[in-house]
Amino acid sequence: MTPLAALHHADAPLLLPNAWDHSSAALLAAQGFAAIGTTSLGVAAAAGLPDGAAATRDLTVRLARQLGAGPYLLSVDAEDGFAQDPSEVAELASELAAAGAVGINLEDGLGPADLHAAKIAAVKAAVPDLFVNARTDTHWLGDGVDERETVRRLDAYQQAGADGVFVPGLTDPARVTALLKTVDVPLNILYSPAGPSVSHLADLGVRRISLGSYLYRRALGAALDAMADIRSGRPPRGTAPTYDEVQALSTQDRTS
């Protein structure tokens, strides 16, 4: 079992924060997070590009090269693999692994399940030790009403070799519990402030809890709140790392 896989089978579920650049990853690592993911929205939005449109392949690989030697296990959000050809997705996975990533998140975008399964199989054949977190968007892009479709897709992805499955947008505890009975690999749920708490998800049996783009969006919100306070003559709310703290994290030895 790889170190990242082991974190999915520890006493507590893997709480996975998602970074969008070196500084955000370094700050999270300094807080003791053993594994860090990336967020495709954060990568795309920071570059002025759309998320989910296969526009950030090169930026995603570049970020993986920046973060891959960090003191944490890196999982990369790679949208749908930025390609429809499974061999091209496998080539991307090989590049990410060479950069230091030990996990990849692949989303189906509600496209053909057999195609997504073929991508997963190609990745596992090319990089067997790369932890593949297979995401279905039945609750994210679809209405999530027909849970049989979610189960059908996740079953196909498990059979293709996925190490974990991900259902963002699913927040109802009863439906989470029902889905857990149908999967044989760790289930990943996206944290939502309006959904179950981390401890509640853990009690249900969820093994991985991702933050997705939430931290990136909160960072933007904090910047807007600070400017609103400053413009109104109030001291900014919250706290911020000092210039020296960020500088130290940004220039630290990345191999330490």
C-alpha cells in the first residue's frame, strides 16, 4: 500500500486541503497536513482561464513540478485528464508522477462512463502506484436524483482500477450512508459549509474529505473583506501571515 493509500485507511479520514500555488501549499504543509491536493478552479482562475475546459494542462503540470518535491504527498486535480484519448491521459499521469505527484483526481463530467473507465485503466497501466481518485459528477453537474446512475458509474470506475471514488455535491447523510454500502474503495466527499461536519462525515464512514476550490474562494473573499474594512476605516478582520513568514515559506528548501 502506498503512503497516500494508507492515509485513506487510517483511524481518521484524510482531510485534504487544496492549494493553488507554492505559497498556499507551503502554508498548509506548515500546519501539519501530510497530503495536499491542487484545485483546478484555483489554477484556472489565477491564470484567467475557464475551469473544466481542458485549458490548463500545461499549467497543471507546471504546478505539479513546483510542488512535487514539497514535504507532503501531492494529489493533482487534472479535470478529465485534459484529453479524450486514454493514452494521452496516461501520458499526463506519467508526467505528473515524474514531477512528484502520488495521486490524481479524474472527473467524468457526466461523459460516457466507459470512456472514463478506459482513462482510469490506462493511467493504472502506465503508473500503477499513482492513486487514482475517480470522480463522478452526477451530483455536481446532474440532479443526483437517480442514485443508480451514481452507483453504475462508480462500479465501472472501481472495476477499471480506481483506488478511490469521489462524489462532489453529495451532502445528504442518508444518501452518503447508502452509497458507502455499494463501494469497495474509499469514498471521497467534498466538504461543504452547509453539509455535514468533518466529524459527522467520519462517523458515516467517509475516508477522504476534500476542500476543492473552497480555500481559494475563501482567500479571495478575505481579500475583499479586508479591502471593505480598510476603505471604511476599520481595522481588517481576521489575520494574515507576515511578509517575512510568507517569504520564508516561499524560499524554503523544497526538498526538506
